[in-house]
Amino acid sequence: MSEPVVLGIESTCDETAAAIVRGRTLLSNVVASSMNEHARYGGVIPEIASRAHAEAFVPVVSKALADADMTLSDVDAIAVSSGPGLAGCLAVGVSGAKALAWAANKPLYGINHVIGHIAVTQLQFGPFPPDTLALIVSGGHTSLLHVEDVARHVDVVGTTLDDAAGECFDKVARLLGFPYPGGPHIDRHAQQGDPHAIRVPQGLTQGKAAAKHPYDFSFSGVKTAVARWIEEQQAAGREIPVNDVCASLADSVATVLARKAMRGCEQYDSSTLIVGGGFSANSQLRAKLLEFGADHGVEVRIPEIKLCTDNGAMVAMLGVNLVEAGVKPSSPDFAIDSAMPMNRIVAE
């Protein structure tokens, strides 16, 4: 099978998505988001998200097939995110994908959603060089991974010990009165502020903590430090310089991510860094990674925005890799895994 055709289905959080990929060509990519329904609550409500997935599943998959001018009989395999993510949301996507696979007699792969963020860059940049490192930054995950073989072997180099980068931004955004999701608002204000106006700590980068956790991430202290500074200013009756707060926060987080990623590239003798996840849409992070990459001789591959956030293309692309590598499909009764470890690529 020279160019397998795979239908990818994504439902880990608040996007219901489906896409068709043939080889390294994206034929369709459909996303339905329930984000606006969660905004009034300041975060994703799992029950609302699950109901939205149930309502959107059939229309989204149908449109993905129609946009590719295909039917289920034309695809060679189906891939679906089986973890990590919200259990109720995963259950909707996996149940629907199992029904489709059974009805059409197609092999089904329950894939690791986070590894999908790595695979999707192939649509834009092509094959992975040897010893590629990947930095995955999203609302719930900040991970540094060594990609030996995206279909068979991925190792965890570093991970989040507490708040992920996206969580840190959302919590600070709430303090500043921004609506959910807060990341885009911080990004926009940061572009107009002074990144050095406020001293924001950089977690796990100094002393014994840095030595013990050279590639791990911690952003809880960053959030707390910014919160305390805001409270002090308010208590003193001073106006909060919102643009400067956002710029200082964004610069601190982006610098930590870039430095640790480059350190990992040096450790693994990697000349390529893949970046994925919704938080990689942040303009300060993109600029900082490209700057550090140029300084260290590392090619930084950051996909276009529509491929950074959760989508079906990343699921389908990982599915293509699995088919091409001859990886056995998941068993018909495979389970969802809301805490699927980063080194597990496909459900058995």
C-alpha cells in the first residue's frame, strides 16, 4: 500500500474533528468547536463537551468524507484519538469510530492524541530526520519527546510537574479579567507590552531544581508570582499595566520552553525540533523558538495555526504512519485511556 488513505477522528476536549489524509496529502479537514458554549463558565465543562461531540460526530465525519469526495469504502483505515483527554469526550469519538470501522470492515487504530501533534507536521515539512525532538505545548500538556520512530518508539525526555504552559496562561488571564480561553488575549496584549517590565520567575531553571529536572517544566510558581504581583498593585491602588504583565509572562514562559528544548536537542544531538499543540500558536513562543533555533543551529518546525490546535488531520497522519509501518490495528474492544502515557503510541 504505497499511499494509504486514513480517516482521522478527534474528540479529546472541545473540538469534534475529522480529516482524510492520503499519504502525506491532506484531502479534507473539518473541525466543529464547542468552545463558545464553555466560555461563560471560564473553562471546559466535560458534560457539555461530550454532548456537543455526540451532536457533531456524524455531520463532521460526513463532511470530511464529502470534502474528499469519498465514502467509507474508499478509506484503508480509521484512526481515532483514544487518549489522553476527557473521558466522556474520548468515549464519544471512540464509540463512533468503532461503529464506523465495524460497519465498513476497516482496521481501526486508537492513537495517542499527543503523538498526533508530532505526526501532523509531516503534512507541511515532510519526513522526520533521525533523532528528532518534539516539544508539545497545549492546555494540559507540556512535554519534550525524543522521536526515534513516530509509529513505534517515542521516549519522554521532559514533562510538566504541575501547571502546563496553557493552564498557566488561562489562570493569569482569569485574574486579568479576560474571557476563556485566555491564551489568545494574553498573546494579543503581549505584542503591545514590555517583556522586561516585570520580573517573572522561570521555573526549574536555577540551582538544584534545574540540575534535578533539566528537561521538566513547572509553571505553577510563575502563575502564583504574577498573581501576587497583581494583588500587590491592586492593594496599593495602582493601575495594572495589562500589556506589560502579558508581555513579561509570555516572554518568561517562552524562554523556559525554548531553552529546555534547545538543551534537549544538544543532549540528543538533534538538529530538528518539532513543535505542536494548541499553545504553539502563541506568537511569542513561535518567535522565541525560531530565535533560539537559529542561534543553536536547530531547524524548528512549527506548523501553520490550523494544524497546531486539535484537529483530525493529526490523527489521520499518525494513522498513515501506523499503516505504513505495518503496526497491528487496535483490538475491537480497546479502551479509552484519559491518562495515556506519552510513550504509548497506539492502544492495543
